[in-house]
Amino acid sequence: MDQPSSPFSKQQLLPQEETLEVLRQKGELYIGLPKENQYQEKRICLTPDAVNAIVSNGHRVLIESGAGEGSHFTDLDYTNAGAEITKDTQKVFSCPLVLKVEPPSLKEIEMLNPQATIISALQIKTKSKKFFEELAKKRITAVAFEYIQDDDGKYPAVRSLSEIAGISSVLVASELMAATNKGNGLMFGNISGVPPVEVVIIGAGTVGEFAARSAIGLGANVKVFDNSITKLRNIQTNLKQTVYTSTIQPKNLIKALKRCDVAIGATRGKDRSPVVVSRTMVEHMKKGAVIIDVSIDTGGCFETSEVTTHDKPTFEKYGVIHYGVPNIPSRYPKTSSVSISNIFTPYLLKIGEDGGLENSLRFDKGLRNGLYLYHGILTNKSVGEWFDLQYSDINFLIF
């Protein structure tokens, strides 16, 4: 006996999940990676391995020739991974999706196609009102990777780069103390019978934690200061050992700074880092001591700090060596690039699966948090207030 013909089509009878999968396979991304032209910026957003994973999933990647050289990735590495290479900068910026480490310059914004999407850092402190106006004119959709949140509400890109900055601060300090670098000749490393190097860390966030971990690993005596008892408790738990911790009380801090060989500043404020260490406190520090101000990119927490560059990273004040390079992770561009790439890759694959950024923004609250321009409409409250620009709630624009 013949089966009665079904009133539903095969498509309608597919389970809901499967239907979604069929719809989601449509997104093919065309990603452009330009060469970074910012001073001393050597990092790149995707490593050859990441490009391979993205291309294997049916997407296209166009890279400007030489974009990976600063991180020791050659054009050949990228070609073998399936990327297309071009010397034409304009062509890279014409891609529908552009990835950068640094925010685009005004000249680079000119090269973007209308309605394009750009994912990069925002670095709000270095931007002007004109930057947002130019992006808005072209109806650009822009995502700042430092504002993207994961499922726990943490900021994965900021955390990764903070880990690198924390470890770097101790490695830099150990270099600066060497006599060959006109330092005080002290060495990290718990040498039998020799008192350990004294390190003071101000700020118990991610930078502070990883600086403490590295310093302890090198045999130093570490003291951590922060006004958040929760952060101090967390740092003890994460380091799995008891370290000297204190709230930022002038009496305790002055005593510790007088004795220390290395002081690391790792505080963050809402707009500017609070100045925790005054000029007078620095005057009373040991001659030849080293200050690494990791929070210099938001103003610095030592009153005597000044911004320096990788070419001339230090200066001396009151006999104390100051290091004030804002972009510490770019000292180690290969490690930093792998770290950034690990964050970008899953998001890009997900955007492809979801059928484009529009859909991803609907489904992913954390990614939506990184959005600051949606088709030229400002969606970030802090940018709007900072530059006195009109902004809209993204939830009203997307749904």
C-alpha cells in the first residue's frame, strides 16, 4: 500500500538544529591583513597556523607582503598556509573584513570600502573625535578587541597581553640591572648565601600577578601592594604560596621602596592611572634601583615616569633607572602575535559559521560588547561620553 504523500516538504521536516546548521554554512569571509605601520609595532593578528585553519574552513585571507616579518613569519609561511599575498595596500584595505593590531590611521580609514568591517584595538586615549567621524562617514562596523568579553565576563585580549607585560617587566628589570647595561650589577636568581633581589609590585591585577610569578620563579623576594583586598587574596591563591601583601599605605610603601631593587607599577584607573608613588618617594629609593612603569600607557603610577621608546627605553632620575615604554608586549612580537591570534581565530571561525558578523553579534553578547560602531552608528557609551558624540544602544539596532 502506498504511503500517503506528506503535506510537508523534506526541508520543513528537518529538525530545528539541523536547519540552523544548513543556514549557517553560508558565510564565507574575505579577510584582509595589512602591514602595521605604527611606530615600533611588529605584531600581526593571525599566525600562519591560524590562517591555515581559517582557509581550511572555506574562507579567504589576503595579506600585505611583509606584514608578518616583524613577528618572524615570512610571506612564504603564509602562502603555504593558503593565504594570498599582495604588495597593494589599497587592495588589502578593500577587503570586507580587515584585521589590525593597532587602530587604523585616518589615511587607512580613507582606503576602507564603505560598509566594511574592521577589528582592531581601539586605544581610546590616543583617538580624536575626527577618527570616529571619518569611520561613521563610511558607515563602517568596528569592533575593538580589548573590549570583547568571554563567557565569564573577562576580557581575553587584555588578559593575554597583560600576562606578557607582567612577565616582560621582570625580564626587562633583570636586563637593566646587569653591569653591562650600566645597572647596579645585581642578579635575579636565589644564589646560595646571597640575599635575594627585593621587588615591589604596585597593583595586584593580571600584570601584577604574572610579574610576581616571574620574580618568585627567579628567586626574588616579592612585596605586592593593592587597595583591593579581594585582588590581594586572589594573587595569594593563584601564586599558590604566601607572599607579602599590603594595602597602599604610605608608611608601608615608603619602607618597601627604600629597600627594593626593582619597583613595578601595574595599576589601572578609570581614565588615568592613579599616581601612587610621589617624586619624594623616588628620591629616597636606592641609587641604581629600577622602576618599570607598566601603566605608563594610561599616564603611569610613578610621578617621575615619562614615556620612552624601545630604541631609548630608559632614563635616570634621582639615581633611579626608569623604564617607560608603553607597548611592552611588542618587545616579544612573536609570542604576542600567537597570543592575539589564539583569541581572534575562534571568533573568526564562529563568524563564518554564523553566516557573518551580523548574526554573530545577535548570538554573542561578549562580541557585541566589543562593538563601537555599527554601520557608522556609534554604539559605545564610554566613547560617546568621552568625545561628546551621540550614541545608540546596540540592542535596539540589532534585534
